[in-house]
Amino acid sequence: MTEIHLFHAIGAGGEDSAAVRQYIVEHGLKDKIEFHNMLYEGSQKLLMELSGQKAAPCLVAGGIVFLGREKILGWLKENLK
């Protein structure tokens, strides 16, 4: 299976990340996605390595980058059921 990473923010400014996390949990997808909290330097470095991005939420699936709530939710709805 393709490696799927979700880079997310918590707290102020993390509303879009919260919506993505909520969708993942409510649809039983958590075991298919590795979560990375952007509060941690290791997560920030990995996001840059995988995507060249700094912003959250960001989903990286099979080397393809999806940035932002709508693009991530769209990909999840189409690809993980």
C-alpha cells in the first residue's frame, strides 16, 4: 500500500487540519495514514523533504502532495473508502 502522511497543525490556525483529522477518524481511515504534528521539528523537516512545503494541512500520498483542506478531503473521498 502507498505510504500516506498527514502533516497537521493543532491549536490556533489549525481549523482546517482539525477538519481533516475529524474526517479521517470518523471514516475509520486512521490506521492507513501516518499523522505528523507540525509542532515538532522532525515533522517540519520531513514535510520539507517529502513535499518542499511548510504549510499544514498537507497530505503526501505516494509522493503526490495535496495542500489544503479541500484538496485533501477530495483525495481521501476518492481514494480511501
